Amino acid sequence: MLIRPAKTWDLTALLNAADPRAQLAARNLWLARLLEWLRHPASREESASQTPLPLLRLKHLLNVLDRHPEHAKPIAELLNSIWRDVEAVGLFADVGFAPRVALWSECFHRLRLHLLPRTADTDDLAELFDLLFPEESDEQWLLAMDEDLIQRLSDLLALGQAAPQAGTPKPWIEPMLSGLTALVSAVRSSGLNGTLRRRMSVELLGTRPFEQLASACESLIQALHGQDQAAIQQSLQYLRALLEACHRAAASVPEHLEQYGVSVDIMFAVEQLLARIQRIEALLDCLSGEHPQQELVRLLATLVRVGHERRSIRTLFASHYSLLARKVAERSAETGEHYITRDRADYRLMLRHAAGGGAIIAGTTFVKFLVMALGLSALWSGFWAGANYAASFVIIHLLHWTVATKQPAMTAPAMAQKLEHIETEEGLQSFVDEVANLLRSQMAGILGNLAVVAPVVLGVQVLCQLIFGAPLVGPQQANYVLHSLTLLGPSLIFAAFTGVLLFSSSLIAGWVENWFVFRRLDAAIAWNPGLIARLGAARAQRWAHWWRANISGVAANVSLGLMLGLVPPVLGFIGLPLDVRHVTLSTGQLAAAAGALGPDILKLSAFWWCVAGIACTGVLNLGVSFYLAMKVALRSRGIRLSDRARVTSAIWQRLREQPRSFFLPPKQSQ
């Protein structure tokens, strides 16, 4: 049978092409063309109607078939032959579910669905369903079908069926029962799987609901076959109670993950389990409801929606990484609380910690010039520069000092938590207080870093000049610094890029800490027999506690240092000439240049362009990092900042009334 392009088909051609004796692929394609005709662009008269276009077309088709029985009989036979020749169990048991409960395999499966065309040559109704309903709007017109239209469709299908005998079930009952059995089996298997079972609430598993599902389902099916209404209601009530218990048990898994570490694969398995329980409930409504045909149409509309959701790669990652993103943000928020000063004691402590960090960065600056002087290849030069940064940042972390540019990525999630309560005036003022605290803390961190790194580097340069007759960093390297740090060059782009790396290091830190907790490595260190034999029980406990407390900081500092050193040469290899500009390191380099060129450098305009460049570098380092961290924190917590004007107005009002609070700590602790 020749099938013409969809746009050339009209209703008359479709009616004439209906052939119930054609091969299955041709019949499937005819049905797809019919549904495509229902959705085809509307005429002026159809556009003026409030009824969805497919329903208008469907009513028109049924009216035509009422007037032309010679067409109604073949179409009814064709539709029934498709149902008879396809395997319909998958429609109820498989549509919307992944064949394997693994996130990345599901991702690749969805990618194939996007890239590869689908075929009508199939006897699997689940596969054909995607071809019949390719648009998301199909769900809406299916839900809009009224009882009269559903009955007319049922009457049409009855024309192609043999006269039913008394007590004969509807043709869709048996596939639905098989689908129910398959779904119950999948739920039981997932619930008894050790990966999920060990993370469910012990109290909720006390009645062993998953173990009883299979027998309860079998009892219901037997009652349906026997048409014993009392037995049906009793079995149905028991099965629904078990499903509710299974749902509560599965819903307890995320609570365990939030405490003991998040796994996206486990979250994916939980969502699949909960979705199957919902599908079973929908099938039970179809099998035992007062209006089974309407429930069936509602189920088909749901299958259209979940089918489209399953094809969306963005939806897959947005839903399954949200808990991980939230957990990473919460761990960053816990760390970020230490970077926010709220009184004078905190402020002075921040200045001291930042000063210590600046002293370490001064040494980092000279090691960086030493690496540059070795003349290594780009990759090895980047590696040793990154190792230098990482070692310095780790030392700063272990000494409980700070580098100002690390603060925004950690403090943004803490700020996001405050945004959850801005609906009330008290919550809004609390958020404004936190903004003032954050800005004040950030300025203290930068002031402490720069106030030490520049004098220390300059002092070392002058001291070497007096003792050895030459500074550690010579004029040639000084001129390179003036050329590279100037505001007139690409420094602003590089500074914004560095802000992205600063933010990325906070994500890596949160992910590593979550992995450490999820794998229970602290317990492994504390209670592994081999480690206890080598370290001793007391030392193993101390090591476990130390790693649990410091794994996030070590991961953040090592990853940041290596990225600052290695990312530029790697990107340069693929043709992206990006570099890094870190405000504290750049200040140290400019101070070294000043020590090499002497007081005359103050007369050079290039020097002042570098000073301006460093100021802008600091703003971009902090701003980009804070913005990205805040955005992730807001999305992971599902916060929509709709009343931006109210928040902005409150901040400006505080700035007008109490400008001092943004720069200096309050006189008394609040």
C-alpha cells in the first residue's frame, strides 16, 4: 500500500486507504496518519472554536462514519486487527520506565530516541505509542474527551468485534492484568534489592509490604476472573494498603541519603519505583473503577506525558541531580558559615586569618616566578604551577587561615538559606543583615590578604637587592607582569574565568565530601582491621575524624590549585587562549615587579593600569563565583526569587540608614 506524505492526506484519502488485511506495518502507519490528520493545522472555522482541534476532527470523523457505514466497518476491523496483532502489555508496564535502573544508560537511551527515527514496523504497542502520540499537546485533548465521545469510540470499535458472550471481559483487560503483574513484580524486586532496602526506614519495612505484593496481586486477578465483587473489593483494598506502605518505605530513602551521602543512581531507582507504584494505582482504577473507559483514556493521557518526559534529557538530569546539588550546596553552606563575620571578634579573627593567608601567598608568588624561569613546556609548567598553588592553599587551610577569593562560593549557599524566609519582614531583615555581614567579611578577607602579600613580597625583593645586589624577580619578569596584568588587556575576561574555576572548586569539594560520606570511608578508616593493626585503634579514630572534618577543604584547595595551573595550558592546546587572574596572586606579582623596577615604577602609567586591573580582577573573582554558587543553591532548593524589587529596596534602605554596617562590624555582638 502506497503511503503519501502526511500533508497531502485528507479524510477521504484516509477512509479509502483503510485496509484491515494489509500487513501490520502498513496498518500501524495508517493509524499514525489518522492521528496526524487529527492534529493538522486548523481552518478558520476550527480555529474559532474553543474545543481542541483534535476533538473537533474526531467528532467530524465519527459523524462521517455514521453517515457512511461502508467506511465504518473496515476502519473498525482495522483498529481491532492492530490491537489483536500487537503485544499490548508493554504499553501498561514499560512506557515511561527505563529498561535498566542506571542513570547514564538511561541518558544514552534518551539520546538515541532523539537522534534515531522510529518505525511503524513493530508489534510492540509501547514502541508504536511514541509514534502515534509524538506531541506533548496530545495529553490535553485526550483529557478533554467527554463521556459521550468515549462511548461513540467504543461503539465504533465494537463494529469490528465478534458478538461478545455473557461474562466476556473487555479486550484490553487481559493485557492490563499482565501489565499489572509485571509492574508488581518490578516493584517487589526493587524493594527487596539490597541497595534500596538498606536505606529504607526499618519501621516502615516492619510489615514486609514488598514481600506480600505478589500474593496480593494474584488474589486480585483471581477475584477479577471470578467476577466476585466482594472478593474484588477485599483484594483491592489489601493491595492498595500494601502499595501505600511500599510508597512510604521508598519515600524514606532520600532522608537516609541526605544524612549519609547522595547517589544519583539510587535516586533514579527510587523515582522509578515510585512511578511504578503510581502506574499500578492507575491500572487498578481502570480495572475496578465505576467508569473504566474514562479511566483508560486518562491513563493514556498520562502515558503520553510520561513518554515525553522520558525522552527529555534535561528533565532527567534536572530531577535526579537536584538532591545532589542541594546536598553539595548545603555542605558548602556549613563551611561558608565560618567565613561570615557577625561581630568585632569575628571581624578581627578574619583579618588575622586573611593576613596569614596573604603571607603564604607571598611565598607562592616567588615559587611561581621560579617555575616560569625554568622554561618548561606549557603542560609541565602549568602542572608545577598548579602544584604550587595547591600546596599553598592546603597549607593555608591546615593553618585555619583564609584566601578571600574562596569565600563567595562557600558563603552563597548560606545566603540562599536565608532567602527561604524573606516572605516575612523579619526574614527579609535577617537576609539584609546577612548581606551586610557577607560584604563586610569579604572586604576583611581581601584587606587582610592584600595588606600582607604586597609588603612581604616587596620587602623580600628589597632585602635581596641589599644583600645580593639583585632582586629575586628581575626587570624582565617585571615588565612581563606589567604587560599581562594591565586593565587594557584581556585581564577582565581572565578574571571572570577564574571566578568560574573558584566556583567549580566548591562543587568538586561538595561532591568529594558526599562521595566520602556515601562510601563511609571515615568508618572504613576507623574500623578496618588492617588499618587498625598498622595505626592503632586510637590513631585510626583520629585519622577518621580528621579526614571527615577536612576532606571538603582538602578537595577544594587541591582542585582549585590544579585548575589554576593546568586549565590554561589544556585550553590553549585546543585553541582557547584563556588564562587565570587571581586577585591575591596578581597583587603579589605586581609587588614583585615594583621591587624589581624600584620607585620609578610609580611614574609609569602601565603600573597604574595594573592597579586598576587588579581592583577589577577582585570584583570579578568574587562576583562571578558568588553569582554561580548562589544560582546553584537557589535552584537546588527550589527557590524562586520573584520579589526582587522588595529585596533590593531593603538592601538600599539599609545602606542609606546604616552604611557603616557594610564596612565595619557592629559595636556590640548581635
